[in-house]
Amino acid sequence: MFSFESADTPLPEEVLLDTSYVVEMLIVSQPLHAAAVNFLIRLADEGVRIRFSSMLELELAETAFQIALKENH
């Protein structure tokens, strides 16, 4: 397993996005936001095929709701 935070991480031909990574990438207040965005840019620049689960949208909605609750209380 490799860290997306490292610029030396070798890139595969395709990746399956995990919900936790997508949350880091989309929500600016998340601690690894910048690293996640930079990794996505790197994936795009290298033409890596990006896949995701059909459950991603549902999981993102639930996670975003939980983050909003924490940030507002």
C-alpha cells in the first residue's frame, strides 16, 4: 500500500477511489485536502483511469452530514 501524499508513489493504470479519499479531496476543512487534490491532479496528468463504487454517492452524503454535524457543534 502506498500513500497518496508522497509524490514518489508509483501510479497504476487505474485506481478505485475510496470514500475517505474523496472526502479529503472535496471538503476543504479536511486535514489532507491539499494532498488529496494534488494526487488527483497527478492521476489526471498521467491519464490514470479512475473508478468508483456505486455506493460512493450515498457514502459521501452520509459522511458530509456527519462532518457538518461535528463542525457545527
